[in-house]
Amino acid sequence: MSLTDCFAGHIIAKIVTKYQQLPTTLSEAFELSTFPTMAAIIGESPKLALYSYWQSSCSWRVRFALNLKGISYEYKAVNLSKGEQFTPEFEKLNPLHFVPVLVDGDVVVSD
């Protein structure tokens, strides 16, 4: 199973497209984790925002991919047990009320 074979695969695919190719095996991930990331090379400031819930496995996969590549992002917690995914602000980002949602400037990628 590769890192992009998951429910949040298209969010991870956006990360791959923008910041180089992700490793497909765990051993490649450990080898590549010592190399500088594209974000570190170009000195990019954190403009990504990740709307996530800590117990969501899909959100975990996106956080894993972002952290693996060393991409800075702002974590925005969405408490699903309290129904925060149904707020009007979150509904503007994702009308389906799912997490994760990755916001990159004007581009919103969600499941």
C-alpha cells in the first residue's frame, strides 16, 4: 500500500505535485527525511492551513505527508464530536462537512 492509497489521497496528491514526489515505501520515507524539502529550500512561509480533527485517520495521513516533507502549515482544529463541522464558516470550506480540508491561499482542497 502506498502513502497515497487512502481516502485523503487527492489532498496528498496536491502536496506531491507542489513539493516533489512522496516516497512510496517506509524505507524511502526514512531515507528522504534527511534531505532538505522544497519548502525549506525556497524559504516558503507557512501559508497552508489544515482543518483537521485529531482522531481522523484521513487527517492523520495528510498531517503525516506534510510533516514528512517538512511543509509548514497552520493547524485548525475542527471538533467533530461538538459538531464544529456544521458551522457556517466551515461549510463555506467544505459543504460535505468532512475533514481534512487543506487551504493553500485561494485554493481549497477537501474530501
